[in-house]
Amino acid sequence: MISLPLRQTILAATVVLSALALIHCGDSGDGGNVTITITTPGIVGPNGATPTDNPPTLTVTNVTVSDGSGATYTFQIATDQVFANILRQTSGVGQGSAQTTWTPDEFGNTGLYFWRARGEAGGVVGPWSAVAQFIIGGGGVGPGETQVLFDSLTGGMTIGEQHGGTLTPNGWRVNTNGDFLRYEVPTVENGYAEWQNLGLTPRGANDASHMLFGMWDPSAGAYVRNAFRVHVQKLWSNPHNPPFIRLRWISQGREHDVGTNFTNWDAGHAYTWRVDWGPAGATNIARVFLDDIEIMQTQYNRPYSPRTHFIELGIGERGESVIDAIYKNFLVVRR
């Protein structure tokens, strides 16, 4: 065995102790500071398919910071769910007593928007909340009227139940006769539905390209025999007979048909349709407007009162949606 001189032994022990001290100091990884954690804020609102105020007030539940300190908040608003196109953002929003709110500037455009928030404290950034959505509704709502829904269809998203078709920057496009959008709304006995169509041509893409719009009650049987069946149909001469725009209105099983013969469609023009219905004196009247001009009207005696109110762009059960039609700015209003 080789023994070291006393001085070397002392030096060696000192080196070992110094190394151990360095290792001990390095265990914390942050010089001894304790890292705080921040929870995820919860969405309070708005978050849904009903149009909200313009501007909306965004509200989240407060986060919890592990060291007990208060947090500030960052809010983001985007036109897409992955926040590739951030429209509004703010940071440093002070925390409220139990919830924290932020109201952005007023929005100039109607449509569907997405938003989220996160907390920050002590230089630490917490996780984002779940993604919520809100709708800035369309115009044209008058006194005594309430928007039931608004779907711009131009932001890559829809609040409807999508069956086929493609969401484009210009709106929802019909690719096959079986494509349709379905909306379930509270029963509207007195109101209107309004939307815009691009891509309409004098002739359809095929002989089955007929149906632009429909309403019915799934609790009252299949569509073709439904007691609350409504549709707007676009046709053309050869092989079809006039009238070339048709409204079929069936309310509580009683059918009324009316039509007109416009066929001079321009695919680049955004046509505004409005189907309007409700009481008029001792009876009820259903009207169809095209670019604010009334083109059809029919009276019906029995109120339109479906138990379950489906509204469809294109009609699912017929398989006769208008190929190449593009829909945008879909609005439903109750009086």
C-alpha cells in the first residue's frame, strides 16, 4: 500500500469536499430559487353559436399561482382555431377578484371568431386556456327582432352540422348533390332566414342541382312527407317546366306552391335571398326576396310551428343540392 504525505492527503480531501459542494449547489438548477407553477384559466364566455355583443367581453376564471401571488393575463382573438391569423391581442390585463375580463375594440366585420387566454406571474407564462368562439352577427335586424344565429361561412369554420362540401374563403361550396349544412334552431313561427349565394348559373351543373334551401321537422316524419316541409328550388328550361324558381310551403300538412321565372343568373354575383314568414292580419304569409325584391308570396292559414326546427342549405334527404353554389352570411331572425 502506498501512503500519501499528510499535506497531499489534506489537499485531496479539500478537492473532494469542494466537488461535493459544487454538485450540491447544482442540484437546484436555478441557484436555489423555487420555480412557480400556474394553472390553466377556465372559459366563462362567450362561447357558442348565438351572436354576441359587438364588442364582446371575454371572461375567464382566475388562475392559481403556486406561490400565492397574483397574475396578469394575455388574451388573443383569431379568425382560425390554430391562431395562425391573430386579429387582436393584449397582455398585462390585471386580475379580477374571481374572474378576469377583457373587452377588445368593436369589430367591423361580422363572422365567427376564436379566442383564448393565459396567466403570467413572476416571469413564468402559464398554459393557454381551451379555445372558445364567439359570433359577431350580421346586420339587418330591426326593432322587435332577435338574431337566432349567424354563420358567416367565410372563416374556414361553420356552426352548422356539415355534411360534405368545402369551406372556402368565399363561403361554403357545394361539391356534390348530397352536400348540405344543417342547423337546428329554436322554433321560429315568425321570422326569416337570409343568406347569399355565389356560383349560380342559368343551368345547373347537372339535372339534380335543384335545392337551395329547406326547412322541416324531423319529429314529424321523413322530409318528403313532412308536415312542416319548406324549400326554395332553382330550375331551368329543358328538361324542366316553368316556374323556374319555386317555393313550396307546407305548414301543419297543408301545402302551398308558388313560383317565378327568373333564369338570368350571373355566377360572379352574390345574390341575397330572404325567406320570410309569419302572421299577417287574420292569416299568415310566406315571402321570398331576391336582392331585396319580393319575387314570390303565398298565404297559409296554419302557423308554421315545428316541434324540432331544422333549417338546411342544400337538403340532405333529397340529394339535389346545387353543385358549385357557394353560401355565406347565413342569418336566422325571430320576431
